[in-house]
Amino acid sequence: MHEIVIALEEQHAELEELLAPLADAEWERPTPRCPGWSITDVVLHLAQTDEMALGSVTGRFAEVLGSLTAGLAPTASLEEGVGAMVAAQRGRSAPEVHDRWRAGASALRDAFASADPSARVQWVAGEMAARTLATTRLAECWIHTGDVATALGRPVPASHRLRHIARLAWRTLPYAFGRAGRELTGPVRFTLTGPDDEVWDLVPEEPAVTTITGTALDLCQVAGQRAVAANTGLTGTGPDAAAVLDLVRTFA
């Protein structure tokens, strides 16, 4: 868990580096990767979901979720629910949203640091290990750091934190397939190139029938639904190659 918490702290710092110098008007820039959302909306979303994760780790998930969704009509999908939560609290000032996110992110790191990594905690996708939830928070913050960077015309950097995110995408392939009502033919291997051209080989215990190859950055962007596999250098062989590249994800 310590390694994940350190990576989460570094990811929070990367986002803070983008946010800290912004004037109030810049917070209202549209984010092309999140249509209809400004930078403020993206950070508000992160604040809300960090608060949900903190509630999860401290055994208060239902209470926090109930507070964030109070008065909202039922929605047909998770994505619609997330949008409704942001819309309900839209209009807060940029400094208020910024401070809220920073406070929540700090509290969340502290909670993860003292948590049992294998403890089962509640999340929107059902129960999972606390370590897995921490990694999903790392993945989501990385995704939205990229959204903010793109809105500001900045490049989306690759870092060694992507290894945690890529491993999350690999380990949760059965969940991704199940969510789509499909089954994997057999084990999947990821052979990825990291930011320093090192090879990250994610190998299943049993022989893989499908192999995905490419850069970790491309894989993580596809898994975060920020790129389409056909527009990247990712390639695959085996019976599930196309389905893996279509269904891989790092979030509920």
C-alpha cells in the first residue's frame, strides 16, 4: 500500500502544479476530453469522488454517497449519476473547489496509509480490496490530470506511475468483460513499454492466449477512455485481442 500512496501523492502533486497558477477565469476553460465540463467541474468531480473513497475506507460510504446525491433523481447509468452530482454543486468558486479537492486528497492519502491493504471496502462497483481502491483513485486522478493539461494546451506526461494503472487495467479485465456480458477465452498478457523504454511484462500464471503490446501510455489512455486503440500503436494477437482493446478500463 505504501508504494500506491506515494504514487497517489505524486499524482496529486502533478495536478496541483497545473492548478496552482491558474487565474479564476482559467478555471472556466472547457475540457475537450470531458464535454460540457470546465476545469472547475473536473476538479469538483475529483473532490466528490475522493470524498466517496474516504467514506469507503472509513466505513461511511453509504452516508457520504447519500449526502452527495441527496435530492437528485435516479439516473440510468453511473456516468449520468456522476454528471448529476457535478451539476448539483456547480457554481462554487474556483478557490472553494480547489481547497475542497486539496483537503479531501490529503485526507484520503492519510486514510489509505493507515488502512489494511487487503481489507474489503465498498465502492460503486461493489466490494474491493483497499489497495485496489487506492489504485483506482490513482488512475482517475491521472486521467483527469490529463484532461486539465489538455484544456491548458499542455502535454500529458508519462511517468512510472503508469505501471500501477496498467496493472489495474490488466487485473480487472474479467470485470470489464463481465460488465459487457462477455467472457474471456483465456488469460491475457500485456507487454508494455514504459517511459524510459523499459519493458513492463504483465504475465498471467497460466499461458496467455491473447497478448497486447504497445506503450504503457497508450494502454492507460485507452483504458481511461481518452484514446481509441485504433488511433494508438497498440497491437494484439489472440482470440480476445480486439475485445480487450475495446473493453479494457480502469474505472467502475
